[in-house]
Amino acid sequence: MSDGNFNRQLLPKTELSSGLRAGKAQMRTKAENSFKKIIDEFLSEESEERKESMKRRFMELLRG
């Protein structure tokens, strides 16, 4: 008798879940590249270290 719990490892791989992961990865890459372009365009006088710090923080927020 099943209690509603099951091991997801026993289920077959679905193209839907792998497609969602691929889509998220593509959008994360696009967001990262777009943010870098914006920083370079609007904050050209900032130091490279500051730009990298902003980019790292953006990526942390994006993942979180």
C-alpha cells in the first residue's frame, strides 16, 4: 500500500524537467551577459574590481 511517497530516482527521466533546467541555464547566462554590458556602458569609470564585485552580487541574488 502506497503512502504517497516515492523515490524520484525510480521515475523515468522526462524531457520536460531537463528542458526547464536548460531554459533556466540559458536565461541565467543571458541575464549575466546583459548585466555585464549595462555595467560596462553606464559605469565605465568604475574600477574593474568594483564591476566584478557588482557582477558577483548580482549572480548571488539571481541564484538565491
